[in-house]
Amino acid sequence: MANMILHKNGAYNLYTTIAEGACYESPLTLKQLTEHIQRELGEAGLRELPQRLERAHKTGCSSMHGETLERCISCNRAGPNETHLSVDEFVAKYLTLPPQRGGELRQTALTKL
């Protein structure tokens, strides 16, 4: 799979090694991620999703090579004008869900970059 699943504290995003950045401008919930996988990859994607999520939950990245989140995004070009973001900057921008309101998570707009 070209895109790896990134995970941090219940927030998800997809990471593309082609552009070296996040695929979505804001983090996804598990439900949104599952819907994306089903829409883009169909039943085959859904069958592979549990193993990918297990890796992402364990290391922060679904890479089959055991990469950590930090290693996975170490060469990112996700900042302005394709500049590198630190891990903290990347997590704040792409892997931090908005605060909950009234016990419900605010739905983020699914905007692909």
C-alpha cells in the first residue's frame, strides 16, 4: 500500500511517501479512516485494515518494517513550501483531534491535500 496509517492518541492520518506528507489536512477518527479505506480500497482494504491498525497502534505507523511514527515522518515535507516539520509540529497539525464538546467529538472536514 502506498499510504501508511499514522496513529497518535486516537487520531489517524494517512502518510504518503511520494509527497512525504499527510494525505488529509486534519486528523481522522477511526470511523472516518475506515470509511476512507472502504471507499478507496474496497473489501480487500477492509480485510487488511485490522493488521495495519495493530501495527499503527503499536508503533504509530502501519509500516510492515516496524517503523515508529517518528521514523516514518522523519523526512516529511509537510510544512509551508514543503519544509520539514518537527515531530511535535507534525503531530499538532495532522494527528491531534479537536477537543470534545458535550461528550461528542467534533467531526473534522475530510479534506485531502
